[in-house]
Amino acid sequence: MQPFPHHYEVGASADAEGPVVLSHRGVASLESLSPVEFGGPGGTWSPEALLVAAVADCFILTFRAVAKASQLEWASLGVEAEGTLERRERVTAFTAFRLRARLVVAAGVDAEAARAALERAEHGCLVSNSLKAPVELEPEIAFAG
């Protein structure tokens, strides 16, 4: 890992109509539009969906690091993420995030150790830690085979 601080540069550009094009050095561009809930056409990523996806993505990547450090053997991790957007006191903001995480481990793995690793990942996720809204983890442990 590189020393802190880290800096992440992203570009965004758009015409008067159509998608916003997001760019980041060395990766494919991504298009974004307003979601259906805000009158957008749907069918593409929106800033709201990207934020919820970032929470889920960071959780999985953090879990990988936690599992490796804990020497926890696992086969797969699936996450369904939900963000709740509300308007309170004339401010629209995400007020909660829910992660439904299904971790598949090998037979013989201690389920409590697996659950603890999921909880450490949720507490260690830098994206979640950067948000005002709380993140609720609903873990499920399943055994392969």
C-alpha cells in the first residue's frame, strides 16, 4: 500500500442533453443519468446507484483483506445493497444503507469466525466510514457442499 494521503481524480463531462461521461485514468468510461425516481430515463447508472454500489464494492474488497489476515477460507460472497434516500428538513440525502451479505465457506469453518470477519469488514470499509448515514449489515453464512 502507498502512504497516505491518497488522491483519486475523476473527470465528468456532459452536453446540454444526454449522459454524463465519467472518466478515471486507465479504466473504461462510464455513463450516468438521473434515475427514474428523479425523472431520468433509467437503463444506466445514476449517481445514487453508483454510491450504493461503492458501499457494496468496498465492503467486499475490505472483507477480502480481513479474511486474508484472519486466514479465513471462503468460496464466495454475494451482497445485495440498498440505500434509502429521503428528504428531511428540505435536504435530500441518504439516511441508511443495508447490506445483505451471503458468505459461502467450506465445511468445517467456524461460522462465528466468519460472521466476525464480515462485521470487521463492515466496520473497516472506508466508503461506509466516509458517509453520514449508518450501514446495517445482515450477514448469512452458508457452507459449501
